[in-house]
Amino acid sequence: MHLWNVNVILLKQSKIKKGYNMEAYIQVNDLNLTINKNVVLENINFSLEKGKCLGLAGMNGCGKTMIMKCVSGLILPTSGEIFVNGKKIGVDIDFPESLGIMIEVPGFIPFLSGFENLKSLAKIKNIIDDNTIKQWLDKVGLDSKDKRKVRK
């Protein structure tokens, strides 16, 4: 059974080539995924250069989340290749450490502000300072000085 088509929307169009594209940060070649005899993904191909944005659009159940789970190494595809920063998922690496991905609903701590939520995440590797967090909040149109809790 085939699910609906997944529309891969490349913002600031990146190159789509088979084989590994040296310019690509993320490269997906002939990605196929079958679960319990159901074809979930079929012949998905795209590449994304570092610093570019990728949007996936499609109806509920069409495979958007499964693509992201495969790219992040959470699920291995039935066939095909996925490279992140030149390393093949499932062969060279299991999970790309330099990849930030949010699947489904973000897990924010409701009694902390946006800044405090991001600061607690930054403490995991302790490589991002407060000024960088504030700059990114401002860059995406959020007030870095806003003290309201996320639930508000």
C-alpha cells in the first residue's frame, strides 16, 4: 500500500544528484522504507547544502516524519543511502552528532522562559553561550529579554 506523496521542498534550491555530492551536508539517495509489508517511503532523493533550509510538506501519514527519523539515524531504511557531513548513516555513524532535529512536538519546560529552555539545552555540551542564544532568539523574531514562561 502506498501512502501519499511527500513533497520535498528545498528552500534556496540545492542540487539533487545520485551518488555522494561533496557539496552536500545531507545527501539522501533512493531512500526506501517498508514496515510490516507496508511501503512507507519509496525512492526519496534530495541533497541539502550546509546552511540551507529544508521543508517537508505533505498530508498526515505521508512519510515526512519517517524521512526525518531516517536522516537522524533513529530508523534505518530498508534500502538506500543517507550521508550527513560525508558520513553514511548506519555504516560510518549511527547518529549524526552535528545534526539538530525536532520531530513532532517540541519538549519545552513550561515553567521556564524561551531563553531559559534554550540555555538548559545548551548546557548539554556547554559550547553555546548566553549571547549566542540571545542572538538566535532575536534572529527568529523572539524577544530574548521576554521573561514570560513558555506556557504563556
